[in-house]
Amino acid sequence: MKILVTLDAKNYSKNILKDVARLAGNTLADVVFLGVQDDTASPRQSLVNTLLKYQKDIYSYFSPDDLPYAEFSSDRLEEKGKGDWTISAKGMKEFTLRIKSGSVAKQTIAVAEEMNCDLAVLGCGGKAGCEWDGEMNVPLRIAKDAPCSVLVIKQTKKTNQIVSILDHSVVSQDSLEMINQLVTLNEAGLKIVGVQKKKDGHKAEVEKRMVELLRYYNDLEINVWVKLLNSEEVKPYVTNISRESIVALWMGKESLIKLLFSQSMVDKLLETTQSSLLILR
């Protein structure tokens, strides 16, 4: 697994480091820290120092015997191209710092695709919806267009329930594992909500899929509840439960949920949720 973490110097970035460390440790993942700056002349030293500090913070969550990452041989970044610098350390797993110039959302999406990442993670402020310093709608644009799953951590408060909204589309094993990790990290219960089109004849198919998922999670000894909704019930239900629960939405290309949730609806969820939102691919 490879995790991309987009970071700046704000508190919403600092506050997600513990969750990133636990997620990386649980999955034994390669980790990429990405910082994005406006100018292209050279990597801004303050941004480099911030990422190096965050890297040491992540390492501090591991005991020396359990740390799967190596130390950097130097703090000097190599220039990969115009407006693109990197440094990496290879232990049992790889840890990379990347500095890019340009738009935060565009560069996050580009790096996620270039480096074949499985998950992109970022925080956001909560004073005015889900804000990112210096650029509007960053989490929304990343969640909408990233080639991988996206975890937006709005607050690091404890939640006791993960609500996964799944329809009858093909659900990947990677997506199920992402949900497993959220349950483990938060020591939370899991509710799986199936979605069917009203009177479309798919009820039996959705119910069969729900039973399969129930067996899958029971085998993992994860407490799980199931619920079945008609498509017109999904939006108000998700809006309501997102205030307290972490919501996981399957948004694959063939997903009914992708049709139900417009860009404005996902934006509304990012504004109203008080915990995290996981967009599954």
C-alpha cells in the first residue's frame, strides 16, 4: 500500500499525523509527504523544514525496533524537473518527501496518479466548512478527481461509528480494507448501508451483497449492522449521520452513489461532517 499525505504548516495538517502514523503502521505502507508552493524557483525552506519535522513526528510514533522507514542520508532535495523536488529513504518500506509548485489540488491528483498511490489523505479546517489555506475547495476537488481513495480528516475527535454506503456496484478488496482500517483506528462499530433504486428489481442482488459483506466482517470479528435504503432516502440519511459518524462513500465510475451525490452534495458533506469522509475508489 502507498499513502500520499498532502500537508502544509496549519494545525489541520499537524493534527492528522497520529492517524497517518497508525494507518501506515497497520498497513505497513510506503508513505509520500507532499507540500505544494506557489513559486517555482527553488523549494521554499520553510516548507521543507515543515515536512522534515512532520517526518520525524511520524517516526516518533514507532518504537525503534518497529520503525519500517530509514532516516534520510541528507536534507538536500533532488530536482526532478521544473517546480518538482524530492528526497526519499528506503528501509523495509519507503518514505518520500515531495515539493511541487502549482495548485494543491492539481498537484495532489497528479502525484497520486504518477506514484500509483492507493490512498490520499489530507486534513482541513472547520471554521468555514472544510477550508485549506490559500485555495478554495481543495478537499472537494481532490475527492472528486483523484485516481485513488481519498480520506479527508476534518477533526480528530473520537467517533464510535463508521457508516459505509455501498450499492450493488463491484466493491474492491482494497475498498473493504480501507473501511477495516477506519474501524480499527477508531475502535468503532460499522454500519453498512445498501442502496437500491426504487422498483428497479435489484433488491435481491443488493441483499445478497449485504449478506456477503456481513459474513466478511463477522469473520474479521468486526461488529457490523446492516441497513437497506431506497435511492431517494440516501441523501437525507447521509447528511444526518455525517454530523457524528465517519462516512465512507463508494464513488466508482459505475456506482449508483456517484450519480446520487453531485459535486455540491459531496461539498455539503465536507462542510457539515464533524469527523472524516472517506471517498472510495
